[in-house]
Amino acid sequence: MGRSGIATRLFLTAWLVYGAHLTSNVARETYLAMALGESLTFRVDPYLGLHDDLFEIPGRGSYINSNPGASMLGALPYALARPAIAALFRLKPALARPKPPAAYDDPRPNRAKFMNDMRARGLDVKLALAAFAIQLGLMATLGAIAAVVLFRFLTHRLGDEQKALWLALLYTFATPLFFRSAFLNQNAIVAHAVLFAWAGLGWPGADQDPARVRRWLGTGAFLGIGLLCDYSTVPLSIVFGSWAIWEGWAAGGFRTAARRSLAYVTGAAGPVVLLLVYQWSAFGSPWFPAQRYMPATDYSVLGWNGFTLPSFDLLWRNLFDPRFGLFVFCPMLVLALAAPLLRRTRESLTGREVTIALVGVGALWLFSSSNQFANLQWNTGVRYMVPATPLLFFLLVPVLGALPRWTSAIVIGATLLVSWATAMTREDPAVAIQMVFTEGPTLPMLIVLRKTAAAYAPFLETAAQPAGIIVVLVLALTVWAVWRVGRGSSSPA
């Protein structure tokens, strides 16, 4: 099996598994994606009241409390899916009609309220289909592309195709990218942008200044897209910009540093201008984020629209809170912090790369611990620190290589269990693992259908659990077939 064959199979594996773990969760960004996909408007008036992060500005309309980048990307697959969705509603008009209240089997009352608000407006099926289209067309696809990019990058970097494949699979299924890719999520998109930027800079064949300038232009574009999606990209953008200056100065002094940093800024300019245009159109000023205009909440009144000095409480909780801590959702990443202590090997990053990765993680950590809205992550699981995942993973690679195999196996096995359990159940790691061992493997949508069985499919109340085991087995067999069908006898992987 050649490298392109492995890459194709890796892409299909990631897309199939990510797609199978989709859910009907509707993020605030979904509403704007639908508005753009249907009417090319930034206003989300038809959905006001369905989400706490949708708010109205008198005389201007309703908007989302978030940057628009994820919605802009999500609007593309939704627009492509609209004809099929419209055809379904023509065939089954009752699906789009208001429906009476129904029970939702969950102890969290807000979830039942949301379901019944959607039913009362006849939007329940439409929103679910929109979530599916966006997840399959954007989130699963981006996750699969990221897996292939990492595989090819590590193959060049390590000179070992098989090791690169296993590491790419580990990144894809044992990090929070798996959990966060079940529906439209800007934090996962920012993480993909960071991965693409890092891989572009480290890809071989760009030692001369003109080639490095082009690489920095691309890096700026990726980080600019990240900023268009979420302001948490700001600290990462500053760190990468400092890298451009540092590298350029070391390579040729002031002029080289100026060329590379200017290329970086130029690459970011397009997405940044688009963000300013959006803010101007939505809020009447290009200079302030949506948080400035939303109604006051318990956290928005703290500091500057919820942004304060780093909180010691959040510094700890962003890493170790059992409900959303990065190292709780991905235990193996804590080992990445040992990278500076290792003896230099082929797998190791350069001293500059180690510094940039650690400073980037630290800058995001401080930023996320200054944002008091991070306290709300208990409701959705790890989010704010997800963009640090690729940086920590690159640091982790040489650490895993230096550890005894049995130690690496234990750490990786524990992390895979946490990652898969949380992706399947959408619960905190401890609850997720307990559910898997007591109820068996399942998929997120089967859990949703079981909880809504009284309203949509009563037979699933008892059939969801055995159906989960069957569906997971079918998924496993499909992935096995992806790697076996057409595989030559001399395959290296």
C-alpha cells in the first residue's frame, strides 16, 4: 500500500468514525450558519429565544454572541444540503409543523425546555438536519483532513511511515478533537488551523527566504481564519508572530525578520478584515466583539465584558477540573510537558519549536483563565484549551518515544478509553466511562433518541442499548474493511 493509499484510508477512517459520532446538538454558531446558508444574512431573528447566546439589538436585529468564522464555514455544507432538506419537508410537511410538548428523559431541565421550544416552532427536525449536514460536511471532513496532514508531516519528519500513521490515529481518536467534532465548534476549528500552520512551517523544502516568506503567508492565513472563528486565537497569533520575527532575525537580521513578519500579517489580513466587516455590519462598529453588546450576565459584568486577570481557580480548572479539564479529557497530554527535559533524538523538536509550543500553550492557558465565561464549560465539556492540543501533541511525540513501551501503552490505553467514552456519551469522563461499562458501547444520537423516545420513537426506549452495540460493531467492521479491501500482500502498514 503506497503512501497515497494509506492517506486515503486514514481520511475515510477519520471521516466515518467522526461522522458516526455526530449529534443533534445545536450550537449558537449553527443559527448563523443557517441564516447565511438560507438568506446570506447575519441576523438570526427566527431563532431568538432558542439559545442564551442569541440576543437582540433594538433597531438592528438579533445576532450570536460569537465570532462568525465557524458559522461562515458551516454555511457551505448547509447550503448544499438545503435542497434535500426542503425535499424532505415537501414529502413530509408534518415534520415542519409545530408540535405539542413532550418529555425529555434528562435531569437537566434546560434540555427539555430547548426541545419543546423547538417543537413549538416546528424547528426540531430542521435544526437536527442542519446539525448533521454541518457536522458531516465540515467538522468530520476537517478532522479527516487534519489526520492526513499530520500523517504526511510526521512521515517527513520522522522518516517512518508506520509510526506516523499510528501517531496520526492517536491524535485523531485520543485527543479532545474527537469529542469536540460531534457538532459545529469553533474551538476545534481553531485547533485545526494551528495544526495546519505548524505543519506548513515545519514541512521540508523551504529553507530559502522566498519559500519561508510564502510559508509565513500561509501561516498568517490559517491563524487569521482562527481569529475569525474565535478571539482565543489572539494569544496564539501573537506567539506565532513572535516566531516569525525570531526566525527571521536569526536567519538574516532585520530585513529577513521584516519580510517574514510582514508576510504573516498579510496572510492574516483577509480574515481579520472580514471579521471587522462583520462586526460593523452587525453591531455598528468594527472594533468591538459581540460580548460588548449582549445583555448583562453573571460573568459579563466582571472585568471588561467578562475578561479579568487570570483566576487561580480557572488556571487549575482549565487543566484538571473533572468536568472540563484538558488533562482530564486527555491524560496523555500532560506528558508533553516533559519534552524540554529529553535528550535530543530524531523525533525531538528543535529548541525553538519547543519554546514556541510551550509559550503558545501557556499564552492560551492564561487567556482562557482570564475569560470568566470559561466557568460555563461544565455544561459542554473541554472547550477553551482545545486549540492547545496540536502544540502539546507535537511535544508529546518524542516523550512517547522515550518512555518504555509498557508505560506508553498504559497511558495511551487510558486516554483512548476516556476519549472514546466521552465521544460516545457526551458526558464527563467519569460518568462516560461508567456508562460504557454498565450500558455498553453506543453512539451519541442513539442516546438522544432514547431520551426523546416518548416524542419521536417509543420503541427506542428499550431498543437503543442493544442497537448501540450492533451499530458500533458495524462501524468497526466498516473501518476494518477500509483497511483490508484492495490491500496488497506487501503492505507496510
